[in-house]
Amino acid sequence: QVQFLESGGGLVQPGGSLRLSCAASGISFSIRNMAWYRQAPGKQRVEVARASPGGTEVYADSVKGRFTISRDDVKKEVHLQMDRLNPEDTAVYYCNRQPPLAANWGQGTQVTVSA
């Protein structure tokens, strides 16, 4: 059974940092693109960062230079280091394959950026 378990969210002030983690199970992790997505209130879920098995990273323009994705193929984990956070980063963050498995979204982790 495919599962993604996200953690690490919380409340942070503008300009602060958070590190999100995702533990994956039930997939051939090492051969898959993995990605972080986010869904802000009233908006569609969008991809923010992607990491290929070969190490290529792709970022949405809105987070480029502030977020860093990393993966551990042995532990089947993917992380998202988020720096210089701003209120527009407030959302529920999810990890999944890229392209995503629609039937296997996890609970996500809430990130709130507010003073």
C-alpha cells in the first residue's frame, strides 16, 4: 500500500524557516521523481519542488532561491527546507510522486506564516 507521511509543519513568523519531511512506503522510491506540493485555502494544489533520482531539482518560480528539496533513497524520505518564508507560503504541504498518484495523497502538514 502506497503511503506518504508528511511532518514538520507549524506556525512561523515571516522570514523564518521550516524543514518538512516525508516518509514514503509502498513505492519504488529510488526510481521515481518525488515532489512537494501545496494547497492554499481556496486554491488548487500546485507543485512547488521536484527531485529526480539523478539529482535534478526543479522549483516553482514562487519558491526558487528560498526552498531546497532533498531526498534520501535509502530511507525513502524526501525533505523540503523552506527559508525566508512569507505569508503567501501558508498552505497545507504534501509529498507525492511526480506525476502524483491521485489516490494516495497523505494528510499533509500545515504551514502557517504569520506575525
